[in-house]
Amino acid sequence: MEETLYVLDVDAAFAVASKVRKEAYATERPQCASNLIGVSRLAFPEQLIEIVFKALLPPK
């Protein structure tokens, strides 16, 4: 699995990221690649963050 976070405020995102990820994945160290990218704006003015997830399933 891979997650990419696009954020307006990188410092604020780092301040809460570990707590949010711990709650979301129910573990201290999720087995997930993660990228945090600071951007100047997102699609909608009220957005603070946009998250993209990719999950790979094993072949049947």
C-alpha cells in the first residue's frame, strides 16, 4: 500500500501525522509507503489536505 498526502501546511501536517496514522492503521509503524508533499493550493478553497491511496492485491 502507498499513501500520498498533499498538504497546504507541511509543519502542521507533520505535527499530527503520526497520531492520525496510528489511529487509521491501528499500529505505531504501518507497513505502508508514505509521501507528504507541500502544495500552494488544492482543488477547493476549503481543503487543507488531499490524500491518495494505492493498494495492491495479490493475484488470484
